[in-house]
Amino acid sequence: MSLPSFLLNILWLICGGLVAALAWVIAAVVMAITIIGLPWSFAALRIALYTLLPFGHEMRSRRDVGVLSAVGNIIWFVLAGWWLALAHLILAVVLAITIIGLPFAWAHLKLAGASLFPVGTEIVPRGSVPAW
């Protein structure tokens, strides 16, 4: 990880990243408690780790996902996606008010999109070549 990414990640944790990651972990635990929600809990944990250190990594859709991922995303949206997206949007608006918070607001907006449909995504280091 480069020094700028490291510094941005430290500031990110202070500016709501830790709270957002905790929300993702809570969603993963709630999904894991219901045995039927285990597939979503793994996706939520993957994005919780990304939420802790988003700078220097990127999220992208996997090419090998199928219809079950789409169904999984619909179920996820109904059960947990909308409130995680709402939390990220609120944090983005609060951070966008300040000039120094703009990069963090943008990261929260990206995570709000990921909150809606996390199944079928992968987290990779920025600039890596797609595996498809």
C-alpha cells in the first residue's frame, strides 16, 4: 500500500469508515444467525473488510455470476441493503459539507451503491488486471 493510500485510509477510519465497517459486520452477523442468510454474510464480510481500507482497492463485478446472484441481490436489498445504503448516503452528505471530506464522501457513495447489490462483486487492488 502506498503512503497516500495509507494516510487516506487512516483519515477514512476517523471520518466514518469504522462506523460503516461495523454496520457491515452487524449485517453479516444478522445474516449468519439465520442459517439461510449465510451466502449474504460472506458478501457482507468481504465488503466490511473493503470498508475498513477502501483506498488502494477497487470493487468490481465478477463476470462469472449468474441468475442466483441476481436473486441473492434482490433478497439482500430487501433485508439489509437499503439501510446500509441509507447510512452511507447520510455519511456522504455530512462529509460533503466540508471540503476536506469530499474524497471520503465519494467513497461512501461508492459503498452506498455496493450496499444495494453486493453479491457477485470482488475486491481487488487498484490497477489489477481483470481475471476474465
